[in-house]
Amino acid sequence: MADRKRIKNALISVFDKTGLDDIAKALDAQGVTIFSTGGTQKFIEDLGIQVERVEDLTSYPSILGGRVKTLHPKVFGGILSRRDHEQDQIQTAEYDIPELDVVIVDLYPFEATVASGASHADIIEKIDIGGISLIRAAAKNYKDVTIIPSKNQYDAFLKIITNSDEGTTMDERKEFAAAAFEVSSHYDTHIFNYFNQGEKDIFKASISQASILRYGENPHQKGVFYGDMDAMFDKLHGKELSYNNLLDVDAAVQLMADFKNDNPTFAILKHNNACGLATRSTIAEAYKDALAGDPVSAFGGILISNTAIDVATANQIHELFCEVVIAPAYDAEALEILKGKKNRVILIQKDVELPTKQFRTILNGVLEQDKDTITDKKENFETRTNATPTALELVDLEFANKLVKHTKSNTIVLAKNGQLLASGTGQTSRVDALRQAIHKAQSFNFDLNGAVMASDAFFPFPDCVEIAHNAGITAVVQPGGSIKDKLSIEFCDGAGMSMVFTGNRHFKH
């Protein structure tokens, strides 16, 4: 092809040398002169391949502990010179600058170094200067130069030079250039975010891993997941997760994080909300009582456990059609039982730290906020009524309040004996949410006498506590903060109900 550029000279400077040996051998077999320095130079020379030292090209040694090696006009002139530009050719000849047709770079691992918990000094030393400059220069001049910006492009480049000794095409060089600017922008984004630490209100995010989904929320919408799913889960079985699956999986993981260190707890979620939740002495009992919360909605749901799933639990789960099962571990026999449904997704959740920020697109911009990481504890509840919750009620109030935090607003949660009886979810009125919850609980024959109620926000009027009392509810947890809190408190006192305040609203819009 007319636009192919034969490779005469190549500059190689990489951190990760995995796979580089095959490339170096292929270039050498085609008579390409290889320029390199430092550890990369030694690596190639150990393959029995002759290397031209960058220091000999520049007539300048590597200085400042290796911080300055390739930053020189003879290097960048060879990359940036325009082969069809007469004046550029005159100057490269005048200064004896070789044309560098291929630049292969793999940057210092800044992101991985930060993630490792390394010291600030070590992190700073992993900010690549020469490499990132080589990448940008070569990508800018893609018309004449092929840039291989990371080890992720080694295989693609090797395939090209193996199949042809005529060099690369314009389209290939442009594709590598696009990859190069992705590498450089991603790299700089993570450096900026490390330095910024929230000091400046500037939104920058970059995620390199992408999974193409069959579609988005609906078949006519394109869907992509950007993230490292393998860092979160080991997938043991089942089909690929859909867009909606992922939303529910996220909701399940966020919910169970608040029950991580509790007694065996099982949750069943549907459309981002828990339709079943129970804490028991065994995970089999927890699953049984979670399912009892709403066996209708559980069909096609997302299941999650805070402890290993055993055979007894697996046998129960297997009777239910569910999309996804998540647990920190599975007994071997239990796993085989769950694999009995071909499409059922089985995930082992890894113990990884989740992001503390969340964001979503709105209008022509992005909303960002801190995640709601507050988990209200019963020890910190403030009793505002004459009646004090019993020890068992306090446990249930804490249980219900954990759940209300993870349920769409407006929401009311009714619980008893460590079991979700019903929730009113996503209603435009708190009264409607309560009535929905009561109706639902009664439809599944739950006895609400002695149950507790949690609200994600304050009661503007005493109507909710009155409705709750008439249904048999004896204790209430809410954030407080209404100018009419006194009215709700007075009703509770008159009805013999207890009410505690948390001081923390948990809206989930």
C-alpha cells in the first residue's frame, strides 16, 4: 500500500518488558536499528540484539538518577520531523538526527503504585516524564511515526510487523495514535486526582476497562460498563450480566456492606430495592425468612449473602428463579447445586474497598457527591419519647434503619425480629409509602403488632405515626429535624409508642 511506512529506526523505552522480546526479535530480523537506554537496552542486548545507546545518539549521559535520558532534541527531532517537509529534512541532516519511525513506550505504573499504598515519595518517582513526552510527540506525528504507547498494544503491533515487512499503514498509525492519547489522558487524570484530593471542584474521571453490554435499560439503548469487574467478583457460572443486572448487583453490594459484620444475613433485591431481608443464626434461616418477605417479587431477583452459602441454603435457592447469586464463598456441593440452572449468574464477592464518591450525568453536566457511608448505630439513637425502646426493638430499629438507607425515597421500612416485613418504596408521599408497606405486609399475613418503623426522612405531620400505631407498630426511628417534630412525639407519648432520632437523613432519589 502506498501509505505504508517502512520501519528503519525504532526507539524503545518501556517499564514492563513482558512480550517485548518477540517485538525486538521481529524488528531486528527486518534490519531495523533499535535505539534504547537503561534497563530496556540491557533487556534487548541480553536477547543477542545490537542496540544503539540513546546516550551515544545525544552525546549526553543519562543524568539525575535516570530522570533525564530521552529528553533531547536529537530524540524528539527524530520523532517530530516531517518527512515531506523540506526544511525539516534539511535540519535533520544538518544536525545528524535519525528519523525514528517507531516509538515503543510503557509508562511507569503510577496508578498501581498509588493503589499499593506506597509512600508519597515513591509515588512521585512513578510520574513518568520522558515516556509521556515520547508518546505525545510520536502520536502527534502519526503521519510518519508509529507509536506503541503501552504493553496493551504489543500484540497488535507484533501481528502487523510479523505479517508484513513493509511497515504500517496510515490507518494503523492513526489507531495507535488514538490509543496513545487515551493512555496519556488516563495517566494525567489519575495524577491530577492524586494531587487534587478534592481541593478543587474539577471533575475528571478515566476508566480504561470497558465491557460492551447487549443493550442498556431497554433494547433500543446502547449499554457499556466501564470498570474492572474482575476486581470485584469471581464469576463462577452463568450468562453475561446485563445493564439492569449491574444496577441491581450494585444496589445489593451497597446494601450488604452495612450488614457485613452482622450475623448471617440474606437479602433479595428487585429493581434496586430489597424485597426481602433477614438476619438469623444460620444463612439458610436468613434466606427462608428473606424470601417470606415477598416471594412474589423475589422471582427473577438478585440474591446476596454476607456469609458463605451452604448446601441447605443452596437447595432452597435452587427452587427459585433468580438472575444472580452473590456471596463471599460457596461450599463445594452448594456451588454444584446452584450451577444446575444454566443462565444463573454465580458471583464470589471479593473484599475490596469501594469508591467513596458517586456521580451521574444530568442536564449538560455531572452531579458528584460523597457516598452515604453513615451507618446509624443503636448506641447513638436519641430517644425523644417518654417510652424507651426495648432491647429487641432497638435491634430491629437499627436493622430497619440500615435498610431504609438503601431504599428509594420516599420510603418506609417495617421490620420485626430481624426480618423485613415490607417496604413502601419510591412514593411521592411518606403517607403513601407507609400505607403501601402496611398493605404489603398484611397481604403476606405478617403480624405488625410489635413491629418497628423506619423512615428515610422526618415526618412533617403526626399522621404517619398515627397510621403506624393503628397498624400495631410500637417503635419508630427517623432522622428528626421537622419544625413539627413535637406533634409526632406528642402522639407517640399518648399512644405509648417509642421514637428515636438519628440526626441523619438518608434520601435515595
